[in-house]
Amino acid sequence: MGRGKVEIKRIENATCRQATFSKRRSGLLKKAHELSVLCDAQLVAVIFSSTGKLFHYASSSMKEMLARYEQYSLDVQIGPIFHRDLEYQSHQAKKIKEELYQCTQRIRYKLVLMAFYRSYQFRRPAS
């Protein structure tokens, strides 16, 4: 026979609420440890009680894990902006490359015309 479903709502009785918090907190930290060991996962669990007391579990250095989390959060926030900026810069580079090609073509055309004109001038009989 299984356990009955527990309705998830705030426990009004302060003593029962504290006992439940204590049991569930220790269960959660135990599960965090098991996940870390069984799956070779690095994890941090941080819990603040209603009185403000801190409880935590870290599978490795808490400081290193939090620094890693901060870096990841920054990458996630900045990544899409960087990607959009990179796409824009790439588009701009293609436009500039095309403009440069067109300018080069015009200059070549003018140089050919100038060379033709000069050769025509030298071939013309003097009057």
C-alpha cells in the first residue's frame, strides 16, 4: 500500500511546518549528494529557511561552482547579443566587399579607357 497524496499548500501549524522543513531539507540534500555521486554531476543546492538560515550542499568547491554559474549566466545573457552583432558585422562586411568590387571594376574600366585614349592620341596623324 502506497502513501497518500499530500496536498501542497502552506502548513499553518508552525511546529509541523518546521518538522516538515527539516525532514524535506535533509531529504533534498541527500538526493543532491546521491545525484552527484551516482551521475558524477557537479551541483550546488542552496536553501534558506523562513527564518533566513542558510543550508547548502556542494559536490565540489562552492566558490568555484558559483563562479562557474556566474560565467554561464553571463554567457547565456550575452551570447544572443554577440551572435546578432556577429551576423550584422558579417552582413556589413559582405556589403563593403561588394562596394569595393564595384569600385575596382569602375577604376579598371576608366584605366582601360585612358589607355585606349592615349594609344589613339599617339596613332593619330599630325595635321
